[in-house]
Amino acid sequence: MDEVRQTESVAPQGRFFDRLRGVWRDLSGQLGIARGLAPELPPGDAEILRGQMRDCLNARGGEVSARARAAVLGRSYLALNAEGRLRFLRILASEFGTDPARVDAAVEMLRSARPTWRHDAELALRAALESPRIKLLTQFNALPEGVKFLVDLRAEVMAHVKGDPAMGILDSELRELLGNWFDVGFLELRRITWHSPALVLEKFAAYEAVHAIESWRDLKNRLDSDRRFYAFFHPRMPDEPLIFVEVALVTGMSSDVAELLDETAPVGDPGRADTAIFYSITSAQRGLAGISFGNFLIKRVVDDLGREFPNLKNFATLSPIPGFRSWLADALKEDDPLTAAEKRALKVAGAEDGMAPLLKRAWSKEEKLAEALKGPLLRLCAIYLSSHKEGARDGNGRESNGREAGGRALDSVAHFHLSNGARLERLNWLADPSDKGMAQSAGIMANYLYKLAEIEDNHEAYTGKGRITVSSAVRALAKG
């Protein structure tokens, strides 16, 4: 994913589908459709479904009839169980795509077209490449909450893409369709406060994927006067956050997430703060994966905060490192990344069998072991974040050790901030000692610094050349 963290909460989607059944009941009732489909969509009912899809593609009747037919099809989908929905999606993916013969004919016509007819040939090819299901799916845009329905529909498609080329094409078409609808120019930035509608606040609590919101008191703490909470919304989904960011206004760069989340900590004076810490960024709609607005969100929030608080000099994150432990486990299997001095220190601390078995224990609560692990873990984490890329290969096309000049950072959170122009500024030891933090990154968290004068240069260096901008402190850590 291109956003920082992607929530996979299912409960809000279930409640949304329940509400849609009622919203669309009256619309579909205009066609007098009474028979429902069996939840698992057996063959006989699958044929009825195909007829409903063909009805949606039939242009008979006016706008009211078209909305009613789309509502009928949508209600059919909502009534199905997981097995039935998969069959629904496979019918849509495999039977309502482009016509290969029509595409081939249009390509041949373009190849042989005279210059004066080329424009018409290009239009014919463009029309041939637009699958019927796009016309069908676009009709949901006219239904109440139809856009949110399509976003959630794509989330279900994404779960079945692997190994199914037809489903992959359907996913690509949905991503392109939604990408057009969710252009950043259509989005509304809102500051969220304790006085925002309870319906919206409840969704933030459900969607938060970085640091779970444990209670209403926890949420209220994150909305206090020394905090800021912003979210992007779309006009067709006014009560559904697309992505949101939580900010703490502090003095100095934060190194401990527990301090930021402490409900008993005294409220700071935001007017005296010199640093804005972005400590959680969550993409709330799984169906919008691959449609990026996180970079626009950060830039808009930086602009708003700069106007509200002129004393702010630094804009930085306190970020998780979700891929570090997984990468480390593979590195320990493939070779021995520890130096001789690090091995000796571990033995003195009582770890005779090396690092791998040690990491399975609650080592952070054992002072000697934690101290012995601090150096090697910080060094290896600095190497992981500063030089390891996705899908790296050597000159012969073989998988390499993950280091190469180009490519995107292996860590998803690192990629997000680096592509937005941030600098990897600092690693923080045991900044997140929660079970999740230990399992993902051995408790280490990273500060990414958004230095306003350098954002564009850092962005160009990373996206154009794959160069990761790091501070001298991180560079020194990586060298050991």
C-alpha cells in the first residue's frame, strides 16, 4: 500500500451494507422485483443475476428506471454471503469485459486508417477498450451512497486478485474509475474536534490502524487543545473519512509514543510548541488502495498548522517500522549480520545462542539483554531503512540482498514519507514497547523530518533516482 497504514476493519462495512439494503429498497421496488437470490448464488440464481446485469446495460427507460435497475443489482449483491459474492464478482469479471474480436477489429482499422480517418479509428478503439461492466458500475454513482458501495466492492475484489487475471483486470478498471472520482481537487480537508458529529468520531475510532483508540476518553485526549486531527472527505461520502492524520504540538522531536498517547499527561501550550509531530496516518478505505492522497494531506496540514502557529519550526513524524522484524528474521536465516563485538556483548549478557532465539523472548524487560541488543538492532534497522529496496536484483536478474541504487524502500511507511519528500532523521530505541510495536519493529520507531526547503529535492531524488535521504546520525548508525 502507498499510504502509511491501511485499516482492515470489517465492522463499519457490515453496518454500511445493512443500511444500504434499506436505502435501496424503495428504489428497486419501483420495478416490482420481489424474488431474492439464494445467499450462495446457485446456478439458477446466477442466471437471474446475469439478466439483472444485462438489464443494467440496457438503455431502455429514463433515469428513474436506470437507478431502479442498479438498485436491484446492488441489493442482490448485498443479500449474498461470501461465497455468493465471489461468484457475483467472477461473473462480472469474466463475462462482462471487452469483446476481443471487436478490439482486434478496431486495432486493425487503426493500423490501416488513412490520416484523414485516423481520429475516427482512435475513437473506435477507445470505445472497444471500454468494457461493458464499467458502464454498469458507473450507474451506481447515481444511487444514494453508491460511491461508497463501489469503494467497498473494490475492497472485496482486491481480496481475490491473486492468481485470477480476470479479477485483476476488474480491479484495475475499478481503480481507474475511482481514481477519476477521487481526484484530490474534489476532496475536502476538515479539522476534526470533540464537537464533530458522533457518527464521524465513531468511524475514526473504528478505522484507526496505527495506534488503536481504546475509549472515548482516549479519543478526546487526541483531540485536545495541544493536538490537531485532520481528515480528507469526498462530497459523495460526507461521513466517511478517506485518510486522516493525528498531530501533537510539542517542544522538540518526540521519541516515545507512549508519552504522546498518555491520557494523564498535562496539556501543553500549543502556542509555545516548536514541533508538529505526525504520529498516526491512516488510510481508512481499503477499496481506495493505490489512489494516493496522503502526500496532499500532509502538505495541506503543514500549510494550515504554519498559518495557525507561526512558532512551528519542525514538522516530523513518529512512525512505526512495520517491516523490520520480518526483514530481520529473513536476514538472520540467510547469514549472520552481527559483528564480532556484538556477538561477544550478547554472550556476556547471557545470550549464548545468538540473536534469533533471543528475539522470541520478552527481552525488553531484561535490562542486560536489552542493552546488549540496542546497538545491533539500531544498526540493522538503520541499514534496513536506508538501503533496502523492494524486488532488488543483481546484474544477472537474480534476487540480490535487497540493496540497489533505484527502486522503492522495502518498508511501506518509509516509502510513503520518502516519496513525500521527508528525510529519515532519527531512530528511537524502544519508542513503542507495545506487543504490536515489539512484533513489528523490536520497539524501534523512526522520525521522518519534513524540512520545508528540502521537500521537493528529496522527493525528486527518491522518486527519480531511488536515493534515500538520511541524516548524518542515521548514516553513522548504519555504518556501526
